Amino acid sequence: MNRHNHDQAIDPDRTEGSMKKMAGDLKEGAGDILGDEKLKRDGQADQAEGKLQNAWGGVKDKAREITGNDRDH
């Protein structure tokens, strides 16, 4: 079975979550370089939020795959 069905769109939460995680990675790195603990913690929080949002989008994608429901998200 092909894991990636190009006929189905990826849930927007997956994309947004990935972007939040990447932004968090940058914030954490900047905080580390600058010695700014608050910026570093903010980055870590953004990473966690992004991971959760991405996972939620994955759950919704899987549910659509199982049910065959490919309606708008």
C-alpha cells in the first residue's frame, strides 16, 4: 500500500505545526546563542505546540484515510 496518496491533501494542522516547530527551533537556537533563557524557553514551548498540532493533523489525516472522507478540513 502506498503511504502517500497524492489525491488527498495534507491537513493544514500538519503544515502549520511543522512551521511552528521550525520557528521554535530558531527561537531556541537564538536564545542559546544570545544567552536569553526566556527566548530559549519560548522556543521550546513553540516546538512542543508545533509537534502537538502536527500530530493532531496526522490523526485527522488518518481518520479521513480510514473513513474515506476527503471533505474540506
